[in-house]
Amino acid sequence: MDQLPTGKHVILDCSGAFNAQGNEVLEILENVVDNSNARRVHSHVENFDGSVSPLGFAAVVLIDESHVSAHCYSETGLLAIDVFTCGPNSPDKIANEIHRSLKSMCPNLELISMEKIERFILGD
């Protein structure tokens, strides 16, 4: 049996994203993925006007190894980013570049926490 790929997950929680726009954040996610070794498969953003869901957006870029996503609550300025890869690409590099690009767009953006999780760890 072939060995299963090792997954790595990086989760960023940020504050201060009051002026983040879903389409602009999706463009950042796409550009970072396109400039990495990951292969973009599909991307989508859903903007929420506050009538059903809280004001904000959810954006996702599917990659052949898993996904990169962003979810923002505009009224509170909270922004959650996650990067999950199964394979040779580093989610750390992708997450750090996304954070750097977002900081340029939203100067008041603050990183609250960054968590790294190893996935698909199988015992002997």
C-alpha cells in the first residue's frame, strides 16, 4: 500500500479587517496560490449582506492538495484564514504570504493567533 500523504494545516485568526472586501481577499488568495507550487483547481467567494448571515464573506481556493480559505465578519473585523495542504507544498509559506498581502490591504490587521496542526498522522 502506498503511504498516505502527510497533511499540514495552518490556521490564522486576525482582527482589524473592517475594510476587507471578499473579492479583493479572494484575489489575494488566488495570487498567493498561483505564485506557490500549489495548483489552483477552483475558487469562489460568497459575499454576505447581513440579511441572512452576518455581514462579511467566505472565500475559498481549492488546490489539488486541499484548500485555502478566508472567512470574515466585517462588523467585528474578525478574519479567519486556513491553509491545508497534503503533499510537498508548505502551508506555512502560503499562510505567511497571505498574511503579508492582507496586511498591505488592511494596515490595522492584527494576527491574534497562528496554529499549526499535523494531519493524517498514522500510528505504527
